[in-house]
Amino acid sequence: MHIGSLLSRHARTRPDHLAVVFRDQRLSWRELHQRVSRLANALLALGIQKGDKIATLLPNTLELLELYWAAAAIGAVVVPLSPLLRGRGITALLNDSDTVLVLTHRAFVEHLEPLRAELPGLAPDRYVLVDARGVPGYRSYEELTAAASDREPQGPPLSGGDPYNIIYSSGTTGLPKGIVHTHAVRAGYCTLFASDWRMRPESVVMHAGSIVFNGAFLTLMPWMYLGATYVLLDHFEPELALRTFQQERVTHTFMVPSQLLAMMGLPSFTAQTLPALEMLGTVGAPFHKEHREELNRRLPGIFHELYGLTEGFMTVLDKTHYARKPDSVGAPPPFFEMRIVGENGRDLPPGEVGEIVGRGPLLMSGYYKRPDLTAQAIIDGWLFTGDMGYADEDGFLYLVDRKKDLIISGGVNVYPRDIEELIVQHPEVREAAVFGVPDEKWGEAPLATVLLRQPGAVTAEELRQWINSRVEARYQQVREVVIRDEFPRNTAGKTLKRVMRDEYWKARGEKI
């Protein structure tokens, strides 16, 4: 069982069905198969072998999408890296992943060129640009594929246990860990999520975020499994996304909360203007109760939420569960199991907060070349997530916070998410992020950063007083409110609290 056979099947059984829409390009399954086969054969001719690592430093492009399936067909391993990487971040991950070929674009040359001497695993002819000819020292994608056959590539035998990709975790400190997924795991994404999202071969999937982020695979894999239609945006703008929903009659999409909040800023983002939309999911960060309620008022009966880790444990809040369990992040899918574990390692009863631990068929093979870290994360087949939560009597999960985000103020555990849920109820607040900062009296104190709906609508001090008059306990009172124009985010759309904490102290000339 491997996912490299899916594309050729659709090229045979539904060759004229629309497979991909990207900008002004519209490809049938026959045409997509020809393009992917041409790339796969070009990679084989270049000497790429089973297990070789091919890294990408790309925004959303058709070539990136094609590489995912060309690699699947010939047994190469894709290493999709954030196009926001710079300097040592690039060299560290290219070297750590043992990359032998990198696919990038012209705008990245100025960042990559000074680093080539530090990348001994990359031969001079293994730098490929998707959008240019004639850049000295770089091969163009057109040159690479021009002479290659568009017939089915004759790659090596593959099995479900073969690695398919390495996804690097989005840490803000230290070297991110390379999370290895096999063909069998991605095949599980195909079947399990096609079922959960009620997708069909006639479905139209839209993706507006970066497809280097693991959350993209929640719909990317079911699309390929079913032979549906995939609409890929090259960037996210709420107006562009809304037009695409309408023009392409999109039925299924996943967005990160910041994108959904931007969409909800459009008055026309309603069920009446989006009659084809059947499923709208959110992933990648907490989606606060206030925002969930507004989304369900506008688009009733289609909301899903997925809580999960790239390492492979997850829960799903199905659209049919929302009315009964509106505050939860769902229950484990079929074939998954979940436990809530206390500090002593014992399972906790329903209602008690502990670490979320789970196992299932989508668990990673491990962290690339880090058996020590793998052994810390997966113990006796159970993934220890580092997230805190509790389960109810029905097995639904309620997320409390990350262990590392926990604030200890005066010896009391303070969960930032509880305060964030309150802050976003203020009519002028669009988003909120709370984190701990050192405090002489209490050890740590909460600090709130916010994005406003309208600049100048409320002052930081007015917000601080509003928050502190409404929190349930003194230790939840915020020391300060900082109003920002935007939050720093990674490629996955996650808010980087650590970056904001560092910026806060640097701005005050104090030690972090």
C-alpha cells in the first residue's frame, strides 16, 4: 500500500475530470498525471533514488504540488520547509534532513546563494528554480523536465512502511524536529479524513494556506484519494478566498483561526452567499468560543474542528457534535485511543486536568535521526502531547493549554486560554494572546496582547481594567495589555507567543 499509485488510477478512470485549479491554470487528471510523470522521470534521470530527500523552499506553486506526487511515485522523501526560513535556519534543516536536491524559486536565491558552501550534501546541479531560466549555478524546472517522458514512471517497489515526508516542527527555539510520516500514514489521512469530512469524488476542496504545513494534508490526501477537485490559492486574502468559494462552488475547506477571523470580517461571508459549502474546518490554533458561536450563526451546521499534533494524535469535533459539545475539541476518530495522565503517570478520571496522551494509526515513525527524542515522546506506543486538557464522561476532549504555556502565579496554575476566551468577548477585540512574564511579587503574571477590530477603538488601560474586572480569580488578572497591529505567526498560521514575549522585553531594554 503506497500513495504513489493514486494519481495514475484517476488518470485512467476519470481522465477529463477537473483535478487542479491554480491561478489561471485548470488541469484535468490526465494533464496532472502527465506533468507529475514528467517530473518523476526527470528526477529518476537525475539520479534521485528511493529514500533520497528533496527539500522545498517555496510558496504555494503548482510545481510544489506536483513534487508531492512525483516523489510518492518514485519513493523519494519530500521535506517541505517554510519559505520564511533564513540563514542558519536554512542550513540547519537542509543538512539535518540529508537533502540531496532543493526546489526553490528565484526570489530565494539571494538567501540561499551565500549558504551553498555550508551545504556539502547538495551537488552544484541539485539546485532547481521553478520560475526562472539562466540564473548562474541554478537549474530551471523547465530545463529539468523538458526532455523527460510524460509516461508512467518506472520507480522502485514501494510499501506502506516506506517514508514519504519529513515535516519539521514549528518550534521558536532550538532546532525543529523532523517528523517522519510513511506512505501508510498518509494513506490513513486519505481514508479517515475523506470519511470524517464527508468528501466525495464530486467535492471541490479549496486550500488558502501554505501547503508546506501539515494541516494542508487533512484535505490534500482525501482529494487525491477520491479524485476530486483541488483549488489552491497562491496567497490568502479574505476577498480573494470569498470570490473563489463562490466562483468554484467550493464544498470543503480548512483554515487556521486567523484566516477564519479575517473571513468573518466580511459581511457577505454567510450561508446565503456560499450555498455550495458543506464543510468548513479549523486547525492549527485554538478557536475561541466567542468566534465559534459567531461562525455557527453565519454558517450553521458545517463547522468542524481538529485538534492534533503533526506527530499523529488528534481529535475531531464533528459538525453533528457541535450543538451538544460546543466547548470541546471533539473525540478521537475511529481506531484512536486517548488518556488523560496526571503528574504521577496515572490515568485521571473525567473532569480532571492532565496531559493528553493518545495513540492511533497515524502516529509518526519518529523524529528523523533522533531516537532519543522519539523515546521521550512515544512511550509504550502512546504519544505524550505536552498539551493539558480533560475528558468528559462521553470521551470528548476539552483543551486547557500547552504545558509550556502554563503560567505559575503565586504558586497557582494559570491557563492563558481561559483569559483569552474572556478577552475576545470584548466587542472591540479581534484576537488575543496571553503569556506569562516575570513578576517580582508573584513570580509570573499574565500579559495580554490584542488585535483590535478598529484602531484606536479602545485603549490598553481601558482593556486591562475591563479584563481584570471580569476574570474569575485575582491570579488571572493581567499585568498589562499590549495592543499590536499584527501577531507574528509561523507558516502554519500559529501565533508565536515566545516571539512576542521576547519583543516585549527587548522593547523595555530588560533581560529576557
